[in-house]
Amino acid sequence: MAIEQLPDGVQLGVSPLSWTNEVLDDLGGETPLETCLSHARANGYEGVELGRKFPRDPCLLRNTLASHKLELVTGWYSGFLAERDVSAEMVAVEPHAKLLRDVGAKIIVYGPVGKMAPGAPLDLPMNERLVLDGGAVDSYGARLAEFTQRLEGEYGLTLAYHHHLMMVAETFDEISSIIDRARCGLLLDTGHAHAAGFEYTRLIERFGDLIRHIHLKDVRSERMEQVRDQNLSFNTAVRMGMFTVPGDGDIDFAPLATYVKTSGYQGWMVVEAEQDPSLAEAEPEAATRRAFDHVTTLFGKSA
């Protein structure tokens, strides 16, 4: 059943990150998938993104989600187009793309992990991120554009490029340079924009017509400032609770709601917060319920 406060064609989902972290195995590692799906549905969400505890057999995944009356929204793909050619990337993405297609997802989230710092980059200080030089951006954008077209042609999937801390596209200028060249779909992540030092509304103003997917993530600014001042790592920021669900931090989501209501955006918004689920402030069932209420209340107001 559609959420009545949302415009037609707009759906609200939730990421399993509130229950089980994808990188830090100890954060929610003991939490069964059943818990995540039961909470998600009970709190009113219509779908979930793929997580590490989900089955990869399409029939089993469809049945698992159907038993909770949830849809598969999309799933993250770690992309290396900054380092390899399109043909190699198409080979690497094939199992993931087939799974998304076969379970009914229309979007694939492209996480630009290529050119991250070596080793365990999310454990390194924030200022040690590697970046693309000016000449490399042109060829990278061209490969990304071709990859986008091939995904659409071969799998019927729309690419949504995820700007992300510590990855190829973190700052507003980096994101703009890449999207200007590739003209691919963009994933708007409110939290990653705020933590990278710019207002997410700048992406709406510049690339509103290319936004294909939305992550609703909040940020506790005082913890973000501590992370930046002390040059801490991304994973340390997660453990400190820098990120949280909408309504628990300092981001104003009203402009986002206005954009969705007035632009004709069609697709998913997904509540996402990388937190330690053992902390009282981040207890998943309660946190995602607060987020659902915060978001739907925003959309219940006039534009």
C-alpha cells in the first residue's frame, strides 16, 4: 500500500545499515535478517536495499521479501572504473546486475571505490583519500557514460552514482566534474553531502534532472566537526555516531521534500544511517520509526 503523504510514484524504503553494518562486522553482526525485515515492514517502509545478510538466489530473495510485503529497492555495487575499462567492469557487475534485475529492482547504486587509498581506506584519516587528477576525470567520465548505457541496454538498470566520503567523488566540485562529463544518473545522499562540507541543495540546483535515487541520512554536526578537527577515519566516524536517521541530526530535509513534491521526481527515497545498533540512540527499530515519522510529516506539509 502506498504511503499516503508521498507524491504518486514516490516510495519510501530503508537500508539494512541501521541493523547490520556492511563493513564493520561487529556492528549488528548477530542481528538476523528476519529482524531487519520485520522492523522495516512494521514501521511502514515499502522496500529495502540489499545487504550482506540477504540471500543471493533470486527466487529465495523474492520469496523472503514477499513474506514481509517488501520490495527490493536496489543494491550497492563497488565500482572500479577509475582503474579498469568498461568491458572488465561489465564482467565484474554481471552477477549483481542479474540479481537486481531478476528481483525487480530498476536502479543500481554505483559506489566509486576505485582510487581510494590503499589497504583499508575507510580506516585511514580523512585527509589521506586519493583523488583523480584533471586529465583522468575526462576518461573516467567517458567510461562511466558508456557503462551507464550498457547497464541500461543489457539489464534494464538505471545507474545512480553515489558520491561518498573517502571515495572518488566526495566534494561538490569533484561530483560536478564527473557528472558533467558522464551525464549519468545521480544518487543524492544528504548525509555525505553535509559531511563533505556542502549543502545537498547545491546538487539539487545543478543536477536535479539527473537525480535517480535518494538516500536520507542525517549528520550530528558536533561529531562531524570532531572527526574533521582530529582527522579521524570514516569508520571511526560511524562508530562515534556522526551519521544518524533523519530528524536526529542537524540537516534540514524540508528543501528535499519540496524538490520531490515539485520536480516530478519518481522513484525511491531510502532512510539510511550507518550507526552502532547497540547504542541506545541508534536502536534500529525505534530509530527507523522516528525517521519514518519525520519524513512523512515533512511530506504532509504544503510545498
